[in-house]
Amino acid sequence: MKKNIKIIKKGLLSLTCALCLATPSTSFAHLIAAQHGTLSFIGSNVYIALSLPMSAFKGVDDNADNHVTIQEFNNHRDLINEKITENVYLTEDKRKFVIDGLLLEPTTAHEEVGNYRHTGRESIDHVTIMGRYALSSDAAKVTLNVALFSDDITSQQYDFIATDKNNHLTHEFEVMPSQPSIPVFN
């Protein structure tokens, strides 16, 4: 039984990865609504999807024009990965769980911004992250911690929905600079 569950989990993660790789390098449609996130608890694994504003990442706009292009995004992909790993994590007591298998999907702005749409230099406004946290057990009581916020006050709140279908639990909550850590199902 446990072997089948592991195979299903790996299959779901592989499918998610394949879908992300099959999409264009920048997307005009959001995979998830801006500043929204989901946490799906499946056994001792927690799968996350979260849309983060690009303005939360300092040092990626090389020419300081307030528009991050796909080239700038790709040039700083390692820095973006590092910032996400450091600043979007789960904790249980004093143990920190970092994201595993992190996938990034940049999303371009829906409206035209200056001449960027016309020149082929689309401005990336959000990046959707997906990945998995491997907990110590399926009974772990965790806290979500997010410390990546934009300076723009309209982009400082993340709306989350957490689900645990095995225990028939759902939890809706918000994460913001004044409350960056939220217990989930505790």
C-alpha cells in the first residue's frame, strides 16, 4: 500500500514537472492567481504552489527600469532560487523544512507596459513556484513561514488554502509582513 502511494506521489510530481517544462518560458496566463498559494498535504509530503511578485526580489532588475525581462530573470535564476529556499519554508518546533524540487514559472504582465510588449521584451510581473516539503511524519504540526514581500503595499499579502484530504481538513489564511508565520492545521 505504501509503495503504491509513493509511486502515485512521484507520478504527480513528474506530471507537474512535465507540464511546467511543456509551457513556454514565459506565460501570459497565471498558473495560480497573483499572490495566492496552495498547500496540499499528502502523507508526510506538502506540495506548494505560490505566486510571488517579481518586485519581492531585489537585485534582479539589472538596468533599474522597474521591468524584469526573461533575460534578467534567467541571469538571476540562482539568486531567485536561493531567496525562495531561504524565505518560503515550513517549520515544526525548531526544525526547518526547505522546498525540494523547486520549479519556477515566470509570468508576464497582462497589460502592455511601455513599449515592452511591442519589442518582444515582456516584463515579468510574477513568478509561480512549485515544489515539495518532505516532513518528518504525516502527523507533523507545521508552520508556514514566508519572508518575501514586495515594497508595493498592494503586493504584500498572500492568500493561502491548505488542504489535507486524508484528514478532511481545509484551512484558509493570509500571510503578510505583520504576520509572516502561520500555523497550519495546529
